[in-house]
Amino acid sequence: MRKKEKALSMLLILSLLTAGLSGCGKKNNEVSQAEPADESSSTIAEGKEEGLGECTLKIWGGVEYENGIDEILEGFMEKYPQIKVEYTRYTNDEAGNTKLDTALLTGEQIDVYFTYSQPNVTNRVAGGMAVDLGTLGGDKFIEETIGTEGVFKVDGKYYSLPTAKEPTCMMINKDLFDEAGIPVPEEWTIDEFREIAKKINNPDKGIFGVYPVFYDGLIPISTTILGSNAQYTADGTGANFTAPEFEFDRLSYDLLFTDQSAFPYEEIVSKQAKGQWNRLFASGNIGIAIFQPWMCNTLRNQEEYPHDFITAFAPMPVPEKGKDYYNIGTLSNYMMINSKSKYQNQAWELLKYWVEDGIEPLLPFGKVPVNKNYSDPDMAVKILQDPEGKTFDAASFERAALDPEMKYVCNSYTTAAHEISQILKEEVDRLLLGSQTYEEYLGNVQERCDAAIKEADK
């Protein structure tokens, strides 16, 4: 079965499994079938503008409406009073994404929707759910407003518009560093990182040196070296875990078992903290952990997570100082236009507005602008929302998270991405729960992921 057929089949199966999910369609599970797109209003030849008629755009996204979305949509409707926009929030997890796919497949009116991972972008393109933005002038807009570096394509075309950068670095409890006489690192090797984690580790006081994983996976030092498509061979036809760079991902294993300076993995699993380690950090239980700007909301939430320490920021640890490395973050929060939308011109105006004029409302919620023409010396302060510096060290944040020369990862290979993700999750659990050695882990993920890629390519 070809890749496109597989992706569409998967989405159809998901729709059947979740047809009863609340909110997927009308009451009593009745679903209205969207009419085919009106050719006169759905294309712009060679980027040439046409009139924008009166309509109601319906947009689905994974961010709470009050987290800046309300201000953006109000501003857009003020600029285009003939266009009304209605927002529906879905949860960016397996159930939420299935709900969105079901609604798209069954014809519910969705004109614009957000996608938060590259494999999901690919699947929705393969399922015929997305417009080639090049037909609406997207190629020129992306080149002039964002730049082409790090912007995701499917089969050489732009079907999604990234709206935020997700720089990834380390957050550190500055008070613990100060007590140990350790300055905030502007660069550190893996060996230095491990030594510092051991120095601040104090489990008797409920403080652990470091949080040892990144979501469901190991701390991906290999990606900082290899960059995009790190898990695939150069031609994308096989798994790449035999590459020597993956030896550096042993860091997570060493932190737990060799150094014993990490938050126990058994507790991470039992607390279901894999995606919420920011809460453990904000509670003062961890000295060092991977950071992404969306976590600022938790860190400044003093009511739920009262703490008096300062959070500072440092880059990822590297094998060797003075070399150029990738940031493991991406240009993400992808906006896509439904191929069934009757209002594709109006939808494209919304996408452009989001990137060009929707910047300020999203800064306090950790959305770093992708617009290369946007410049603000106070951007760090606006994102952190801490002008007096009581919670964050803004200078280190600017260095570690807002470096304009940062090289982001953009994976163009997504074959068997879902299967690979599940395999890695299972094998990481076995590794960090002590059921296999690191060498056994690498061998198992290589064999299983390689087989998954070859099976998907049939």
C-alpha cells in the first residue's frame, strides 16, 4: 500500500473509531457534508489578489482562546469587518487530533486549523485535507516574511504556515547554582553538565539535579549534531541509530544510573510527568530541565506553584565547545487551510494576518515570532512578563532562547513517524526502568525502526 493510501486509511479508521466523540459533528452524531470549494473564491492565480466577500471562517486550534487568540481574531475582524471568525479549541493530544481528523474527513465546516507536528501535517496533506499555499501566493509570502530555512514542506510544497518558533534550551534553578558557586553557563560540555548536576543534586531535600528525558524520549544530543532527519539514513529509506552521534544520547542513562543525579524515572512514569516536567521544576524539585517558551505560563504561576527562586536559562550541553550545533526546536504551530473550504482567499488573509499582525498578543504565552521582519529589543521582557526580574533572568533567556542565528530542525522525512515514536517510547521505558542496557536499546530501536520504515515504504 502506498504512503498516501496508508495515511488516508489511517485517518478514515480514526474517524470511524471516534465518530461518537462529543463535538465532532451535529447533535445525535449528524454531520453536515461541506460543499466543494467554489473555484471563483478559492484560488488566486499567481498570487493576484481578488475580492474578499462576506463569510464566516471556522478555525480549530489547540491553544486556549483567551491566550492571545481572542485579541488576534478581534483585530482581524476589525480589519475585515465582512469576515466573521469562530474559534474551536481541541486538545493537542491523541484524542484531540483524532477528533480534528474526524471532523475534517466527515465534512464539518473547518476552514483553517492548527497542526502541531510535522507527521500530522504530512498525514493531513496525504488525506487531501490541505491546500497548497503556493496557489494562494504562499511561496512568495514565506520567502519574504519568514524565510525558507526551517519551513516544513511536503513533496516540495508549502501546505502549512508556521506561526511560532519553539526554541529549546535548558532552564536552571539559579538559586541552587548560586549556592553552589556555579555561574549561569553560556556554553557547557556534556561532562561539565553532568558534574554540575551532581553538585546540585540533593535527594534528601527532595531536590534532584536534572530531569533526564525530553517528553517520551532521551535528551537528544544526537539531534544537536545531526540536525534534521537525524533518525533516518541520508536517503530516508532506513533507520540511523547506528550512527556514532547516537552514543551521546547515553546522557539520560548516565544521569540516572551512573551519576544518580536525576529525578527517578519510575516517579516520572507514575506521576505521568513526561509532558509536564515544568511543574516539577516550578515546584523546586529539579535543578536543571529542558525548556520551551510555553512553559513560562507555569513558571510564573505563583498561585499554583509558589516559589521564590529565579529561573535562568542556558543552551543545551554539547560534546565540544566552540562548534556549531542545531537547536532541537522547530518552526511550528502550523496553520493549514482545509481543501474543502469555500473561503480559501479569506482564510489565506487570516494566515498572513496571524504572522504579520498577530505577534504582540501571543508573546506573553511563549510564542516566539517567525516573522523575520519583526524586531523588538523588549521581546524577552514581553514574553517573560516579569519586568522586575523576580521570577526570570531575562538576559540569559535572550541569549539561550532568542538568538537570531539559531538553526532549527526541520524533518523532511516522516515515513513511519508514528510507529517510530511508539517504538522509541517503549524502548526508552525499558532502558530507563533498567530492563536493558544502552547498547541493547540502540540495537533494538535500530532493528525495529528500520523494519517499520521499510514496511511503510512498501
